[in-house]
Amino acid sequence: MKSLPLVSLGLLLVLIQNLLAESTYQPNWESLNARPSPSWFGDAKFGIFIHWGVYSVPAYCDKSTYSEWYWHWLRTKSHDGKVSNFHKSRYGEDVRYQDFAEDFKAELWDPIAWATLFKRAGAKYVVLVSKHHDGFALWPNKDASRTRGYPWNSVQTGPKRDLCGDLAEAVRDQGLRMGFYYSFMEWEHPLFDSDKERYVSEYMIPQFKELVERYRPDIVWPDGEWNEPDSLWRSPELVAWLYNTAPNIDTLVINDRWGKALRGQVGDFYTTEYGNIGGGSPGLRQNKPFEECRGIGHSFALNRLEDYDDYQTRESLVRMLIDLVSNGGNLLLNIGPAADGTIPVIMQDRLIAMGEWLEVHGDAIYGTRKSSLPGQAWGCVTEKGNKVFLHVFDWPEDHQLSVSGMKADHIKKAFLLHDDDHRLGIRSGDQGGVLIDLLGHHPFSKAASVVVLER
Ligand code: GLC
């Protein structure tokens, strides 16, 4: 047989490899759900969510809701006209939402300072809203402007910067992973309003692919999916494309917001929002990690009406993280920076509080799993290898910590994570379980102290 020239053989091999790779995942959820998820996400536990865009200019809404919905509240005169009345008196009826883009200047923005703060907070990943329901793209996506007929991305107007690109670089330089939120649906988009199928194929899919190919996010976090079925968004096809072609497939994770009533059913992790699954979901079905997202106040984007008492305290945030982690979840804690690019000091303070606690107690959070011990009245429990971590919220008045569901002779060693030079005494409790002697020791902070038990 005549031998093929070496070059053609090489080409043939590449072709076969590509064919094989392309057929790995089929565009249906059964095939896509069978993908083993990368483990880093379940170990990371803590990420930072960022809602920042044109809506950060008015930064205003009823305290019960989200300010990134400003345009919607304005059009629908919701909450007894809270936003529409404010808009009329402050800006005048002739000012359109679109006009705010010019005032979204980010003139004080320092992405390195942001990323340094996120690292200091102990976060392992960041998810930036690349495009919210208003359709404004935080990267130089030409189609956002072209399809609307006015400048509608952060390079052509407003900041005049590639916010997605600059932040991704700074975040990765700090050793954190980068992800993007992306809204499928858009308000006031001429194609979305007239022909949704064309909107998806001619605009949304190319835009989504551009975002992913340009920045290779490790977390793809869609939203705005809830009113339409996955067949309209063509999301099984999009996910198959991601899984089959992403060069970072070993680290890529996706959430569960891919179509009506699919939350809790698909993706590498499930999302809850202020404790709710939402989106018409029938509930959580598979054994995957979940991620709770929420603001420090009630809105995701900055709401200037929120004041001190609307923000979670340092202690409650630390406890929230512990509680979620002890239930097998992650916390994606949101910040809403100002239009000038600064992060309000109260949000900085809360992130730093997380970091101060995590710096000492990281071992009890990162890489841990839900414990098999029963619920404990004084706090929460996590586990990792031979270690059980007791997160003590309420330090016992008699300094004797009672742990149910364990036997004293199963424990080799007990100590406080913030004072690991001193061993703690262990004995069997009168009503079963174990008693740990904390006499002579002090809590780490008002938030929580951690007792480590080595088995
Ligand atoms: C929701 C909201 C939104 C927020 C998001 C975060 O779907 O529409 O404003 O961005 O969830 O989870």
C-alpha cells in the first residue's frame, strides 16, 4: 500500500480527534448532566458577586427589591411609583435610562485594588455581571450597540474600558478564579421584543460565545432564563458547545439557570438567591453543590436608600458562610460598587471581616464537607479527612461544650483553631455524646470559634 505523506496523516489524526471530541457530549440534559463536575468549586466555598453597570448611576429603588431593575421599575411605575417619581423629580421626564450610560464613568476604578480586596476577604472566585437585563455589555461587544442602535457597551460609552477583561486579569493575578454572569433575556431589545428566535440565534448566541471565547471564564453563570424554555434559548446546544470545546474544560463549571423550571435540575451547581431557588423550579434533584447568592444589604446593585441597619453585620455574614458550608453549599456574596468604581466602605468592611475570620479558620471551611453529625444547638459542624470542625456560635456559659452523635474514645485530640498550642480536655457526657472542656479559653470573636476534633 502506498504510504500517506506524513502531513496528511497528521491532519487525518487531528480530524479524527476533533470528531471524537465533538461527540463527547450531546445537546440534551441527560448527556450533559453525566459530566463529572470539577471538584474545585465544591472546595472553594466563598466567592464575590459584582453587580455594577448603568443602573449604578441612579442606584435607587424601593428597599424591598433590587436596584439593577431600575429601568423595569421606571417603565412599570412599580412600588407606588417609587422609582418613576424619583426619576421625574431628580432627572426629569426627558432623561431616558439609556442616558445614564454616559455617567457610568468608573473614573476611580482600580481593578487591582478590587482584586486585592477580594483576596483579602478569603474569596476563591469572582463572578462579574457581564451583561444584566438592561443589555449593557461590560466588554467591547459591538452587537450590543449595533442591534439597539446606540452605544451600549463599556468601551464605546461610559467608562471607555473593557471592564470584563481588566477585572479578569487582576483577579487571576491574585490567584482567584474568574466567572461571568450573563442575562439571556433583555429589556427593550428590538429583536427580543419582536422575534425571540432571531434574537437568540443572531444576537444572543454569538454574543455569549464571544464572551466565553475572549475571557475563558471558569464559571459561566447565566440568568434571565426563567420565562422561556431551554429550547428557545437553545441552551443544551450552548452547554454541549461549552463542554466539548472549552480549553479550560477541567476547571469550567456552570450554574443551573438555562431555561424555565430547570433550576436545581441541570448544571455543575445549583443556585439559590436569598434562600430561594425560584424560576419555577420543582426543587433540588441531584447531588451537586449549591451556591447561595445574596447582597450584604437587600439589593444586589447599590441602592443608596439602604442604610446601616439594612446591611448584615460582620458577625451575621461569617455565620451565614459557616451555616451554608455546613449544609454543603457555597456563598456568593454580592457587592454593588458605585458608578465611579469605588466600593462603599461598609461593603469593604464586611469583606475584610470575612477575611479576618477566614485567615484563622480557613481550614474549617475550604475543602470541607457537610458533616454526618446531627445538628448541634450551639452552632454548626463541618468535616475534612480525620478532622471534625465544631463552629461554636454560642459559647457555653459553663464552658463545657456538649457534642451529640460522637464518642469520647473516638477522639484523639481536641483544640481551638485560634489557640492550637493548647489541647482541650474531652470526656463522655452524662446523656451520651462528648463534653469538651473550654474552661480557661476564650472565644475568637462574637461571630464564631472553631474547636477541631481529630479522630
Ligand atoms: C435575579 C435578578 C437579578 C440578579 C440575579 C442574581 O434573577 O433578576 O437582578 O442579578 O437574580 O441571582
